[in-house]
Amino acid sequence: MKQEIRIMPCLDMQDGRVVKGVHFVDIRDAGDPVECAQAYCAAGADELALLDITATVEGRATMLEVVRRVADAITIPFTVGGGINSVSAAGAVLEAGANKVSVSSAAFRTPELIPELVKAFGADTITVAIDVDKNDALPSGYEVYIDGGRTATGSDAIAWTKQVDSFGVACILPTSKAGDGARTGYDLPVIRAMADAVSADVVASGGAGTLEHFVEAVEAGARILLAASVFHFKVIEIPALKAFLRDRGVHVHMPEHQ
């Protein structure tokens, strides 16, 4: 049986509100996180991502009160990221009601954090997010960025992805800085290269603009399809997306009322 492809709206949060930018900047408001989460749950999303996009650069913890409110409001799993830099910080987020945590900058700066998190909470609970941008000087042509896409690291994205996968995490979430919010399509070479290099599920993130873009990501090897602006601003509705994918032979979970 083919693996089920999951649809994951992403709620980028800043100051307790859902926001959306383009290329990680030009931020605009997109609503209340609890209302957005409830709407996506009702629309048939398979899971959610809740990312506190300025927690790391502001040097603070994730907003646990928002996590609690979202956990109380929805029935689907959700992943929380942003500002998680220790086992205790991850534990607090999970205790607040999140099903999974996502780490990025802290994981890159301190790689031993990844196996510590896997040991403490289980591989299925840990997602490692990797922001990338093109750099032809590196072997794969892609460089790792941290601090919400602000800081270039000089490290090869595929080499780092392989190291992350060696720690046994269940999910790796690459976001192409060039594609973020641009609606010009996912960065398919990144998805393909990562999916070919690892055993973890790879999330397609950054750049979805049309129904066809989601199919392309599946064909490139993505197992989870993440998007934000096209869902927030109702360019694409989740039931229509699932029907489109199903009609093209992609195995998705269809709510019973559809």
C-alpha cells in the first residue's frame, strides 16, 4: 500500500498572531492562531505546524500559552517550533499539548541536542527543520541557514541532512529561502536530494502556489505537504487539494463527509 501523504498547514507566529512573509520578510497578519487551527482542523488538515518565527532571534522561549490554547481547540496532531534549544524546553512544549517539536538553529549549533531529544521523547516526536538557499560553491549547491533564515552557515545542506538522519529522527523539514511565500513552486531539487539521501519523511515547504505544485512535491519524494499563505488567504482550500491529489493517484486521507 502506498504511504499516505499528509497535508500540513503552517501557522507562522509573531507576537501571538499568525503571520506570513515572503522570503522570510515582508510580514503581514493572517489571523488568530486558535481560530486558524480550528478552521484547518475542520477543513480536513492531517496535522498542523505552529512556528514561533522570532523566538530564536529574540532569545526567548516558545509561547506556551498559545500552544495550550491550540491543543485545547483541535483534534489533529501539531508540531511546534521556534526557540526550542534544550530537552527541558522541548518537554515544556510537549507538556503544553504539542504532539511534536521542531528544532532548527539550536540543532545546527549543538548537533548532540538531536539524539538527546530522540532519547528523551522518541524519534516520532522530533522534527528537524533545515532552512536552505542556493550556493553553487557547496557540493550540493545548497547552504544551511539558521536564525529564521537570517544567518548563512557555510555548511552544505545535504551533508547536514544526512547527519540529522543518522540520529534517527522521523521527519526532516527543509524550507527553501528562495521559495518561501513566493508561490512559484517548491524547490524540487532540494526535496529530491533530501528524500534520496535519508530514511526520514521529508516535508515539502516553501513556495506552494498551485495545486500542481503539491503533486510535483510528491513526485520529488515529499511525504508531508506544508503550505501557509495559499491556505491562509484561501487561494487553495484543503478539501479541493485533497480531491485533486486523490484524482492523480496520490494516497490521501479523505474525511468521511467528502
